[in-house]
Amino acid sequence: MPEVFAGAICLIFAIMLTFVWPVQRGRLSNQLWDLFTLGLWLAAAYLINPLGLAGSLALGIGAGFIAVLIRDFRLWAVRFRDRSYGRRHRYYWYGRVRNWYARRRRPRW
């Protein structure tokens, strides 16, 4: 019974880190918190053990990866709030497409 209680605490903290608490803006700190979130989901699935050992570990890893994707989407939403992309002019994009599909320009003699 204490394992299930510890698993429930890990699950509550993992849900809070995934959906509620603010996402860090620094790259390294965000990656460390992503790993911590993944570890909490894995520990919660291991301690609650709903599907046996192998199934619980697979469930924890899957839920942890989904939680990391959700955190990364939240980070993207925070970073790009109220910003517009700087290269909006159509000539920029026409030039980019021309360079993707054609060879580099040769100097005219």
C-alpha cells in the first residue's frame, strides 16, 4: 500500500509539472525539468503497477514522452506569444525557393 501512495504522489507532481506549473525559458533547465517529468511519470507507473512490470514501464515511458511533448508545446507557446515572424516579404520566399530548386548562380562574364 505505501508503494501506491508514493506512486500517487509522483503522479500528482508529474501532472502538475506537465500542465500547471510554469515552463522554464532556459534551454538547459527546461531539458532537465523534462527529464525529471519523464522520471516522475515512469516512477508513478512503476509504483502503481497497473499492468505488470513490463506494461507499467511501457506505460510510464509513453506517458512521459507525451508529457515532454506537451511541455515543449507550452514552451513554444510562451516563447512566441505576441511575436510575428520577421521574414514576411514575398521576395524573400521567392528567393529561397529559387535557391532550393536551382543551382547557385554562376557569375556572368
